[in-house]
Amino acid sequence: MALFNIEIQLVNGVARPDIPATVEMHVNDSVRYFCNAGDFEVRFESGSPFDKGTFFSITDSNPRTLIRDGKYFCKCFITIGWSPAKPQSGGDHDVKP
């Protein structure tokens, strides 16, 4: 059983999972999503490989086990904003009288 670390990347203003074409995932493998660009969400709206429901949302980097085979489309979102870890997201306002 393999563990796949999949980065959600911001590429030209578009959030997308970086899944190399050579990756072959199988039932019982694990997937961990992460994002260095900001807070993220990976959303499966029409079925998920991680549970038997129709809607599944991931917002953390905990590994999850693939329990269903098939092809599943996900939508990726990245929230970019200020945090102590990303102080470059802010800027000074120099207001003079």
C-alpha cells in the first residue's frame, strides 16, 4: 500500500492537484493533499474514492485511504490571505495628513 502526497498548486491563477501521469493509485492506498500557497479544499461532488457518499470535502493534510475504484473528478480551491506564516500577504498603508 502506497502513500501519495499530492500538492494542490496555484498555476496561473488556477488551483489544481499535481498528480503525475505515471501515478497509479489502487484501493487501500492512501492520499495526503497539501498546499504551500494557502488554505485549500479538495471537493468531490459526484462521488468520492474516500467514502461511499456523493459529496466529500477535504480541508486538511491528513492521509485518507482509497476505498473505491473508479474515476473521480475533484474541484480544488485555494484561499490566499494573511497569516503569521505568510506575512508577505499583507502590506503597509502609509497615510499622511
